Amino acid sequence: MNLYSPIEWTFDIFPEQHKYLTFLKKVFRYEFRKNWFRRITPPLLEKKELIEKSQLNTPFIIENGDFDLCQSPSLSILRAYLENDMKEQIQPVYYYYMSQYYKKTKENIRAMQVFGWEIIWENDPILDAISIYVVYTSLNKIWLKDKFFIRINSIWIEKEKVKYREELLSFYENKKHILSQDSIDLLDIDPMLVLSSKNEDEIILNSSAPSLSAKFLKKDSKEHYSKFKSYLDILKVPYKEDHSLVWEHNFQTNSIWQFVSLDSRVIWNGSRYNSLSKNIWEPKEIPATWFYVDTSIIIDLLIENNIKIKNKDKIDLFFVQLWDEAKSVVLPLSLAAREAGINTVVSLWTPSMKEQMLKAGRSWARYVVMVWIMEARNGIFQVRDMNNWTQSEVKKENLIDFMTEKIGKENLDFYSPERDLMIN
């Protein structure tokens, strides 16, 4: 085992990926806020008893404890909703989250950075359609138009699925020789899951399987799905109906949907989960809808399509210096430059001028100010334009004005969260 490798189902996020992740956070946080959502951060751990009741089938990772890793932000948020008696608030409630999330796969557990939202205490399908619309327009705005498609389906309500499962079991009974062992195992869990098989032979077989909509649906379910599609049409969101789109949790009801890349990677999942509340002791269903996105897939799509993100950490001015006398001059001057809105970095810790210049080059700094002992004493600095490879002599007292003119007042950075966001 390599001591320096991360746990197999975790990963590191490096600065280049964080550039994209920060961009996505800003894009979707803006969309969430425009649609009245407030941020919540669900915990990674929940009580085992709660997870077992929810029927999430989470593996027990933490031994000898009363808690476990929770795979569903929806479960944690619904638990918080019930615990804090939010039913007394104006309904529905709107939450969004940007969190780490762990998803169980057949082989192991996979860590993800996800964004999502939850709308609790409303059954209107227009909320499902709006959820899809927000994601659809957001992906289009970040130059991923035509790089994905949307699948939708309805898995109705539990009472309607019971008889349908019986019919599916009967359909597959004399066809098990066609099924893989994985699908045969699924028949005992939920035969509806076989419909989502990617096996070529099973795809052909499933095209002949009985349709849920044929004879099992009640009026309310048909009307819910019909309205869901009509709202998508009004919002001009293109979609494909795919009756093989099913999920493993029995608390999911009515509409479900997926955003899928052209090479079949799932970008975004969403569904209605009205019956989850009854799984965790509530006497009645609490209508709710949710979606979440795996940000790593969007980042991969942006990179693959050569979509560049501006570097918000750009450096206008890089100070290099030698010896303590120069440091004592450079340090207060660099702070003054920052106060003047000039993005400034100071190399105060490296004794070699060559290494400092290499750092300046690797940082893509626009200008470099070089201060040796002589410059520190006479107050005249060498300023190098790293783009044009020209060099100027600038007096210490004129440096801030000189740099402001070179950079341009319109490019100065005066962002101040404490000034912009705090209320006096």
C-alpha cells in the first residue's frame, strides 16, 4: 500500500479543478438564490436506525457505532425539516446544498462533490419542471448546449407498482435464461430495476416487457405525469421519455429525470420522493422533490470541450527582493499596493534571485518589481513588464501611481466581503 495515496473511494481536488468548481458554485448559487432557495449543509453521518428505516441500503462503514455514512442528502434534510418542526413555516420550503456526498456502487463507495436542491411540502409537478428548467438553462449558459440530453419517466406511486411488479415477475419467469445473474438477483429485490439494464440482450427483451402505463395507472398519476410534461413543453425544455429509467429506492414516486452526456455519463439526477417520510415514522406522506449534480462530470465536460475559465487569482504585481534591508522596504509597500486594488504577491522567503524570478514567471505575474540592497537604499526600483520584456526605473514614492496607470483603474480589485456583505 502506498502511504501517500488517498483512500480508494476518495480523491484530491487540486487548484486547477477548484477553478472550475468555484465557477460552478457561483453559477448555480446565483440560480438557486433567484429561485428563493436558502442554503443548508446536511451532515455526512446519520443514525443507523434512521438509515435502515429509510431503506437506502447503505453499507455499514463505521463499526460498533450507532451512526453511519448517509448516502442521501434528501434523508438528512427531511430529518432536519421534521426535527426542527419546519411544518410551521410557510410551505413549501426551499433548500439548496453544496456538499461532499458518498454514493454506494456495487464495488465500493464513491466520493463526490455535489450541488442539489430540495422543495418540501408541495406535490405540484410544476416544481419538478422548474427544477429541470433551471438546470437546463444553466448548462446552456456555461457553453454546454447540445452536449447532453434529458430523460424523463414516471414511476407512479407504490400502490400502482405492486401489481406491476407481479406482472413483471411473471413476464421474466420463463425468460431467466436470457437474464444475467445480476438481473436475476434484482428480481428478488425489485423486478422494475431490471428495466434499466445496459445488457444488450436484456435491452431487447425489456422492449417487450409490459408497460406500467398500460393498465395499472390511476387517474391522479396519469394527470400528474401529463401536467409534468406539459410544463416542460411550456418552458421549451426538450426531453426524451424513457420507460427504462427507474431507480432503486421505493420511496421515489411520480416523476424522475436524468441529464445525460452524449457519451452516456449521468450528469444530474432528480425525482419526487413523497413516500420517504412514511419510511421514517411519519404517519402521512410529505410531498417533496429534489435533484443533485455530480460536479466532476460537468468539470470534465467543460475541459473536454476546451472551455476556459478566467483565473480570478491573477497577479498584477510580483515583488522580488534580496536581504533583510530590502524586505523591510518591500513589505509595507506591498501592503499599500494591495490597499490600492493591485493584486500583489511578495516573495519574502527565498534567498535566490533566480528562484524568485522563476516563481514570478510561473505565477504569470504581469509586472515584477526587483529590489536589491542598492534599490532599497536609493529608493529607485526596477520594474519589468513580463509580457513585453521591457524594464523601467520607478521611484519608490511613484510606484503605486505608476502601476495603477499601467494596469488601468478599471482593472483594480477592491472586492471586500466585509464591506459588501456586512450590515453596520
